[in-house]
Amino acid sequence: MKGSDRLNALSESETLAMSKRVRELTALGKNVVGLTLGEPDFDTPAHICEAAIQAIRENDTHYPPVAGKPELLNAVAQHYQQRTGISFTSANVIVSTGAKQSLVNVIMSLVNPGEEALLIAPYWVSYLEMLKIAEAVPVTIQTTIENGFKLKPSDLEAAITPNTKLFIFNNPSNPSGANYTREELAGIVSILEKNPHVHVISDEIYEYITYEQTAISMASFPEILDRLVIVNGVSKAFAMTGWRIGFTIAPEWLVKMCEKYQGQITSGASTISQRAALAAITGSLDPVRVMRKEFERRRNFLHGALQDIPGINTYLPGGAFYFYPDLSRFIGLRSKDGKKMTDIDTLSSYILDVGGLAVISGTAFGTKTHIRISYAYEMSSLEEAMIRLKSCLVKLK
């Protein structure tokens, strides 16, 4: 039996696939440290859980509006107005079942088959597959570790053609942790201003997880608001991955398109989760600050540990909870049993098989010599992971 060509053309999420492999190896009794998932290892703050429990007690369990509960739409609009100084209303917002659905809604509402969409490599794994579903033509713009994986305006300008419909931007970035300054964003916006046919998705899901500087929203630039889409949610900052709430802020006409699409796919997101998300967005940020401080402690530890491994080229990420080091020095080397590390996929498998450490190969993110390491794990796991990584890499000759 054969399914549709559309689905057969898609790749499985590499992060989810590797996490599944870790679970399988663990079930077989293998001692594996997995640093694969982008999921905070904290519990959802208590006041958010209490809001959900209260919603159940009040029997808030019926179909919600497709676009979301009015009070949550207003809260999201007010949050972005306070963050950017730009006026937004509930008509600019739609709530979805996770930021993944928010992204798919927008892509399916905007892009026609054959139109080009720009991605910055390294990019989050699902962007590419979402564009495949829409039958778009992905165009990748490469960045370098020496520049902190940040996009140069000149490279963006060179990639835009008359057939470019969409530019997907992620700040702070998964997998690189790049966090752009206002000046750096202004340079990118200056190119977009000159190309009014290009729509922009700014994925800002790591908004609160930043270190030396806060994250600047693309919505702070009114020059491109008429074709700008912000995607965000509560999963990362509030440790609410399982609640599945994302939201889109966009021009009203596009929100209506997304609502039309979502109405035929899932309808409205869970009422219980929406009540929890409302409490997250409008409540105290003290739990978020505690989590962010711990992520920073882990980041600083990993930065030192990676620098201590000869041959690894690393950097200090400004946001999110990932490192994306360059391991090109080890490609072409051989293990003790003579196996050659022909590419980053082979090297990642070696790190798992010999080192007992699961990371994500950079091919999933559009590059050829890097791995993604998540530090959304307790410190003891990170310490053990660095011991294992160094031990297996120094054995390569």
C-alpha cells in the first residue's frame, strides 16, 4: 500500500526521530544521555495550572471560537502593543493548537505552488517540510559560525527574486541561539522595504529566553507591518509544551485567511489550554525569570566545556537553549575499528553508538558540519554529556 505523494515527500522530524531512538535504546537497557529535545525540563508554573483547573470547574469545555477566546486574543494584542509600541487589536490575532499550526496556517494562506520562500540556514527542521506541503520552492541562505549565524542584509538582498513570496525569520533562533540587535534587524528591514512583494514570518517563540540583551520583535518596525506575521506561543518561555497553544499576529485580512483554513482543519484550540495561556501571558513573569537564569547557567557551563574539547569550533549563543558547534575537524577521521566519519550524520551516529550521547545532526537544519545540542536538561545530564562527547571525539584519528 502506498500513501499520497504529498506525505511520502516529507521527512520525519529529526528531533522527534532521535528522541524516539533514545527511548528505544533506553528501553533496551542502554545508558544514553539525550540532548535532543527543545523542551524546558521545568514544570508549568502553578498559577497557570490553577487557571486551567478553574476552567474545568467552571465547565469551560465547549467549542471555542475558531480564532480563539476573546480575552486571550486581547491579551496577546496588548502584550505586543506593550512590547513594540505599535497598536494591535484582537482582529490582528488568531490562536492555534501550537505555534507549529500557526506557521502552517500562514504558509498555506500565503504561498502558492512554485513560489519561492527564503530560509536562513541553520533553520528549524519543520520550516522546510511545511514549505514542501505548500509546494513552495525553498531557497536557503547560509550563515557562518564566525558571524554567530546571523543573516547579512547583502545575502538576503542577493537571494530575493521576483518570484520570492515569503521570508521566514526566527529570532532568537533554533538551532543557533542567534539573537539580533535592533541595528542588525534594521539592516534586514531596509532590504525588505525595497521588496514589497516579500511577506515576512517572524517566529518569536523564544522571546523570553535571552541573555545579554532582550529580544527585539520584528513588529517594532512599522515599515513592514502590512506584510509582517508574528508567530509566538507559550510552550518555551512558560514550560507549556504539552498545552499546545500558539498564536499569530498579522494584518486582519491574513488573520481571516488563517481562520478560514484552521476552521476546516482543527477549529479552535482547547478551551482549558487557552485559559492557562491567558494566565501565563497576563500573570507574573517571576517563574520565567527563574527558568531563564538557570538556562543561562547551563549555557555558560556548556560554552566552557565545548571550548575545552580540542577541534570543536563553538560560540556563545544569545538566546534560546541550544548550541550549534562546528565539528568539521572530525569529519574524515576514523574510529578505532576503522570506520570513517564521512559526514556529520555518520559522526552523529558514532557519538550515539560509542559515546552514548544523542545529539541532532546539522543536516536536519540545512548545514553539513554542525550538531545541535539542547541544554534544556538538568546540569548533571549536561556534565555527563560533555564527558562522553570529549571521550568519543578524542578517539578519532
